[in-house]
Amino acid sequence: MLGVKRKLDPHRRHHGFEILGFDFMLDENLKLYFIEINNNPALGTFGCKALEGAIFAMRTDAWNLSVNKLFHNYEDKNINKN
């Protein structure tokens, strides 16, 4: 990541985030292989309930870790809600 830091943020913005797609593959022995990282991953769910839940959670987490933290002090307001 440090090797491409200037390509990921060429304008050196102080507040921002990037959603990356990490692709992996399993072989018949369940050995995991890393394939690639995409800087513009597909976020379509294609009617798959598992993808709907995962992508909704990822978008919510990205928002909460960036925008809410920056503008609404989200973490402090919700720290003891359980």
C-alpha cells in the first residue's frame, strides 16, 4: 500500500476513503489464492441475499468510519447503546 500511496491519493486529501475489492479463489482442496485488488469493485447484489447483507454492512461501516466520524462524532454518541 505504501508503494502506491501517491497513486491512491494523488492530491493528498486529508479526509477521504477508498473502497477496494479483494478477489480470492479457493481450489478443490480449499487452499486460498489471492487473485487481485480492484479499485472500483462491483457492488451489485444480483439478487443474492448474502451479498445484499455484506454490501449493505460494508457501505454502512465505510460511512460510519468516515463521514459520521468526521462530522457527527458518531462513535462518542453511540458508545454505550447496548
